[in-house]
Amino acid sequence: MDRLTDISTVKALLEKHGFHFSKALGQNFLINPSVCPRMAEACGATADSGVLEIGPGIGTLTRELCRAAGKVVSIELDERLPALLAETMADFPNFTLVKGDALKLDLNRLIAEQFGDRPVSVCANLPYYITSPLIMHLLESRLPIDSITVMVQKEAAERLCAKQGSRLSGAVTLAVQYYAEAEVLFSVSRGSFMPAPNVDSSVIRLTLHKTPPCEVADEKRMFSLIRAAFNQRRKTILNSLMGAGVTKAAIAAACDACGIAQTARAEQLTLRDFAALSNAL
Ligand code: SAM
């Protein structure tokens, strides 16, 4: 089993197992031969390191990761795929399949059990229907990982990696900034997948901060302010932050104490501004 990017090989494999793509599970398998090696390189895998993959599908990216890393552990939700993976991954003793839902598994425990002391990174072609929840789950779980290199829809990539002040930035942008340095690495056309989705994709890398970029006494409160501000992004923060259950007088006082204009709108504030407001409130 050598050419999982060869359409006729993939079709024959799927037919042999009676496999049909599930739209609900976000199944668009990679068939562009140049993408997987680039992703494996970008995630920094080495013979001593481990890679956690979410959604191996039939193993196209997984095989490249196994060539580069000491150990690869892949979490797959679709119960039909282990039989196909047993065939496509047979040559890779450094591969372990974990059946389950990546959103529900205790990933800290899984990493400790599977990787021990190895440095670990995450690399995946994510199921698009849960891109943001999965990325937030990975970040909020405070996993002992160095980076997250993932394929996401182009629009999601632009939002996740948006710069401050950009109209593309949203609550998730600032949440990502709190945990990591985010960058778009390269674009991938829709024709690189089977079946082809309606949009193009991008590979992004989130390099986790060793220490948070700002000091905040209550993270939950800061994130609820960020969400309230972006939920009503056209309003001034004097009005939008009331959505987080704060009085107008308290917001006005906090803005003045932090040197932030009460008329500013969500996208004009930096993560540090939100941290300062949260601490002042
Ligand atoms: N890695 C393969 C590739 O690049 O060709 C497949 C990528 S496909 C976009 C997404 C994969 O994630 C599918 O195999 C799908 O079954 C799996 N998946 C969907 N939801 C999942 C979840 N909650 N937990 C784990 N895997 C999931």
C-alpha cells in the first residue's frame, strides 16, 4: 500500500471495504501528494518526537507522520475506518489508533499514557464542522505540546490568525492569541481533496506560548468580556460589555483606569487591553 494519493488506489480501497464518505463527519481525504510531507515537516516531527493526529481517515497524512516521527497516535471517531487503517498502516509499527471522539477524550491523560517523556506536537487535517471547538479544546486543555499544525478552511485560517484591528478578527482570534503564536503556512486548493469541498483550505501553525502574553487574574472573566464585545462588534465597548453582566458605570470606570477609550470597538482592543479591563473590573 504505497500511493494513498493515487485516486484509483484510494477508490479501490474504499470500494473493497464498502466505504462511503460521511459529510457529517467532515470527511474530505487528501489526495495531493505534496501536502502531507509539507505538513509533517511543518509540525517539526523528528525520530525522537511524538505526533498526535485527529481524524486519520484512511491514513494518508498519518503515513507521512509515521515516516517523520518516533511515534504517532491518531484519534478516529468513524467506526468503519479502523479496518481500512489496519491495511494502510500495517507497515508502521510506530502507529497507534485510538477510537473515540477527540472532543470528549481526556487528551492530557492520553498524551501522558501514549508518549511519556517525548516532546509532542499535534498535526491534523481537521474535520471542518468542529474546527474552532477542537482547536479551543486543544488549547484550553493546556496539553504538554509544542505546536498545533492543522489544515482548516481558508476562512477559518484567516479568522484564527487575524491581526489585531482586522475586520476578520473575532473572539476566537484573541483566545488563540492568549495561548499561542498563530501563522498561516500555505494554501491548499479544494482539488487536493476527495471529495472536493466547496472552499479552499490553509495549513496553519499555532506555536504555544511558554508563558502567557499578558497577566490576567480571572481568565474566564476576560473571555466572557471578549465574547460580549465581539458579539456586538459594531457597538462601543461601553455598551457591548454590558452583555457580560457589567454595569455601564463599572465599564466606564475600568476604561478610564486602563486608558482605553469608552468609544472603542472590539476589534480596536488588543488582548492586553481586555486583560487590563478584566483585571480592573
Ligand atoms: N487525515 C485524513 C486525510 O487528511 O485525508 C482525513 C481528514 S478528514 C478532513 C477528517 C477526519 O476526522 C475523518 O476521518 C473523520 O472521520 C474524522 N473525525 C470527524 N470527527 C471527529 C472527532 N470528533 N474525533 C475524531 N475524529 C473525527
